[in-house]
Amino acid sequence: MCYFIHAALLGEVGDSDLNEINSKHKLHISKGTKHELKEALLGEAWNFRVTDDFCDCKSEIGDGDPSSAQVCELASMIYEISSLPEAKRLSFCRAWAGKRLKRELTEKLSEVELHKLLADLETDTLYTLMLNS
């Protein structure tokens, strides 16, 4: 069993805007709800996966280094997405495939140290960032 990094963006963001951001990066963020993300995780589906790796157990995201390449890339994507006025919330997690999340945390993007948050992701925790508040 492996850890997977998932993310879902809530908001009326245009596909072309999100595709433009995704195409600049090796990581991917998909539109969806927190509920859809949880269901995908339980069903071991790939539709909200952030990476294309077979397994994220060795991902730099959640590995404690806020200056790692993957953490910096994901932070850059989140800041780009947050500049879109239609982007409301981004939910993401590092969790075991097929398992329920144990807790949820919600923060305002403007009030967190994003690189540190991404580097220190706790497993089985769903984080939601309020992007435009």
C-alpha cells in the first residue's frame, strides 16, 4: 500500500486557465470538491492525483524539506491558481490509498507559510486552503 498526494480545486475556474497552469508544471491539480477527493482516495482512483508517480511514498511533498523542488513547484502552482478570481478553495492530502482520512484542517492561504505546510503534510489529514478570502 502506498501514500498518494491528491488535490481538488473548488471554484468556477476556466479549464483553459487551469490547463495553462498545469502545463507549466510537472504536477497537476484538478477541479473538484472535497467530497469528490475523499471518494477518489477511498476508491484508489487517480483523478485527483497531483503526481504521475506510481507511488508517492518517496515524494518530497510531506518529507520535511520546504526548499525541495516538488514543494516549491506545488507552492508556485497554488499561488498561480490563487491569483484566479474564480478559485475559492484547494483541498489536498497525503494519504494511504483506500483509507479514510482521519482529520481535516482549514486555513486561509494568506495566513500560512505555504512551503512549510507542504513540506510538513501530515498523513491522513485533509488540508483545505481558502484561496480568495
